[in-house]
Amino acid sequence: MKISFQGEPGAYSEQAAFDYFGSVETVPCESFESVFDSVVSGKSDAALIPIENSLAGSIHQNYDLLLRHDLHIVGEYFLRVRHCLIANPGVKMKDVKKAISHPQALGQCAGYLRSRGVKAEQAYDTAGSVKMLKESGARDAAAIASKRAAEIYGMEILEEGIEDNPENYTRFLAVQKEPVVPKGEAKTSIVFTLKNVPGALFKALSVFALRDLDLTKIESRPLQGKPWEYLFYIDFVGSMHDETSRRALDHLGEYALTLRTLGSYPRFKG
Amino acid sequence: MKISFQGEPGAYSEQAAFDYFGSVETVPCESFESVFDSVVSGKSDAALIPIENSLAGSIHQNYDLLLRHDLHIVGEYFLRVRHCLIANPGVKMKDVKKAISHPQALGQCAGYLRSRGVKAEQAYDTAGSVKMLKESGARDAAAIASKRAAEIYGMEILEEGIEDNPENYTRFLAVQKEPVVPKGEAKTSIVFTLKNVPGALFKALSVFALRDLDLTKIESRPLQGKPWEYLFYIDFVGSMHDETSRRALDHLGEYALTLRTLGSYPRFKG
């Protein structure tokens, strides 16, 4: 099986892909857009995309890409993110003046960097910043990335677990062309639009509340070309193949202008 | 009056500050964090911060900063964003290989740049990228920023209105130390947390729906240290000094674990 992920080898997304899919061939992609494209074109069988981090919030671009592509969510995975400060061999902590990484990783270590007087510099990828650092040979800089990225590129770990908050998890979604019918406890992800009238969202949420269906996430994104109107993404516990969830979705269809089910999939068990 | 904004002179935020406050002294700040700090410390009297763009969505960092600072929202303003492609004098469109700007501006012109075969390069600010371009004297690059930024730095506009979607508006909030009591139609912004139980958000929205109060925005942000629990930000039409809104907020207080009113302020009239 070929699994696409965004980033360089050693990216957290690649680690999550191995954890979730097991022994697979991973396909590194430069952007989230190319991750989706690679699955659509058949270059890979599935992809694992980060959708939300417990500290930084949603990865909104991937919400937008789910909407623009005809793929199905078939699974979810939660990765505990443990950032390392990584440098060229022999570099000492006191030499490090700047830290290079993806903006989200920099944000998650902002307190640590401030306390050490280290400046943050943005790069497009965590593992990619380790690769860049190795190529440049810089001795006044470090990268923030996974332990695995340090190992792949033969670099040294100056400090491990430098994230400000240990409750640092990223939720990933597995997407592919064909939907699955989950067995056991499931979650369902949907996206819908509503009339722009008072009480519209309240009515939409009623279809879940009236059936005791548990919402685990609600996200709003701007509706393109209609300023201050929104798309709503909701995840709830249940499968569209269950009677109760099916009725809730039918009921939501009465209020929604548009409604799409992005997938029902097994709920992740830690 | 001194008004803080994020960015260099010529930034869209500075334009919005002049439009909203009139003839004031503007205080450029490098980060949103320093914008908030400048008001708290008394270095400026108020600030104008972007909170949402009609195409790109919310500026989540400013939601987080509103929570961390004890300032009041006292007004809102909607700016029509019109991006220009700006270059050093004499540079021709065919010479431009890359465009430098803030990631959000680059995103809003992504289609335009793709169609012209121009590569995007991220910078920390729109007007700042014009300044950088002038200093470098580069003749193979252009910046994306406001018309005013081109004028301030004596640069040439190659093309105006290059945003992919003309429905491009940014909503700004005016914040200061003292709250206001709005006259006429008002909006109120609140932030709250809920018990993590099924139906909690539905109950919270009921306090508005049952009173026909119109929600204009709902945004969720991660609750730090409690993975997959959320803070909810809501804007609704009404003032906390009105009987109906006051009762809705009292009612919400019955369900909410925490509830803070960020401000009631005059609703913007286009």
C-alpha cells in the first residue's frame, strides 16, 4: 500500500502513517494540495492528513481541501507530538541563536524558545528544516522536529520534549477513494450550509441533541463569494449506517441548503 | 489619539485605522501580541485588529489574544481588500518571477499568481514586503500590498485588484481599556466554555434562538491543556445593556462553566 503525507521523510505525518497503516510505502508530498491530488490520481492508495492539533487548533486548509475533493474519510488517528531541538553534530545549546521549523511547531515551543533567548524562523516543514540545517551545516541554528527526523538525517538531539504543553496531540484523518462501513464505535464527519437566518445553527444542532448524538467537533469556514456566510463541519459519534444517525442526517437535510457526508469511520481508541 | 496596528506603514490595518478613527496618530507594531501590549501599557489609546477575512477565515491568533488580555471591544469595521502587484520603478510584468507578501494575501491571489507563472514567497507583512523589495532593489520580484503602500514607498503598481475573488473583506475590531455603551444597533462578542457532555452547545445556542437573537459568528478554539475541549466565541446582534440580551447572557451563565463578555459595540453600517 502507498500512503501520501505532507512533508519530508521524518515528518510527524509520516510517523502517524506508519503507526496507523503499519508497514506501508510512504509518499512524501510538498503541499496538502498535492497530498489530495496524489490520492485522486491513483499515485497512492490513501493519505493521512493532520486536521487538528490540541494546542494550535484546526488545520483549516485541510478542511477546505476535504470539501474540494471527492475523497472519503475512512479512519482517524491521534499522535502524541514530542518536539526535539535538533542540531548539527557537535553544536552546543549555548551556540544556538535561532530555531527553524514549521510555524505550528514554533508556536508550540514559543515559551521554551523565549526562555532560552532563541529566535524563531519559519520553514515549510519540521523534518524539512532538519534537512535544510544539515545541508547548510549551520552551527548557530537548530531545527524543531521529531526524534525520527534527527535519526534519518544523522543529526544530534540537544533536548527532547521541548513543547510548552505536554497535552500536545494531533488528530489525523485517513482519506481514500472508496468509503468504508465501520464496525464497532464509529464517528461521522459532515459539512453543510444553512440559510442565513436567526436560529439556523440551533435547528441544525437540534437534530443531534434530540437524539443524544454526541458532537465531538464543530468548525466554521467562510463560504467563498458570500461574505460572512459559513460552511459548518461537524463530527459526531455514530455511523451513517446506524438508524439513529441516518435519521439525524435526514432531519438535518430538512434545514440544510447543502449537506455532504465526508465519511463514517472507526473511532480511534488510544 | 494614538492607534496601534500590526504591520508597517501602508498596511491594510493602518488604512482601516484611518477609515475608522479618522485623523489619528498610528503606531506600527511588529506582532499582534505587541499590538495588544501597546494598549495595555498605555503606549497607545486603542488598537484596530483584523479578526476575520471573508475568504481566508478567522485570524485565530487574535481570538486567542482577546482571551489573554483584559481589553474591551468597542467597535468593528469592514475593509474591502484590493490587492496590488507592486514592483521597483521600471520593472515589467514579464520580469516578475516571484511575489512576496503575507501568507494570507498570497493565498487570496493564488489563482492570479498561478495563471502568470509567478512563485509565491512568504513575508511577515504586506506593506513590509514592499519596503523589503525597495531596499533590495530586486527587478525579478514584486510585492502584493495596498495601493497606499506603493505610494508611501514610491513604488510602481503593475496591476490593481489582483485578488481572485472580489468579495474580499476584512473585519476589524477596535479594542481599548475602557468599554463603551453603544447607542443604536449593537453587536456583542462573548467567549465561553461548556461541560463536555452531549447537547451542551445546543443548550448554549438555545439562549439566543429562544429570544430570536441573531448569531453572526461562532468560532471554536482549543482549550489549552484539555485536548479536544473547546472555547466558543460568539458574536450576536444586541447590546449587553438591552434587557433581552442581558437575559440571554444570564441564561447562558446557567450552562456555561466560564463566560466572559468581550464587549458590546455599534454594529458596522457599510
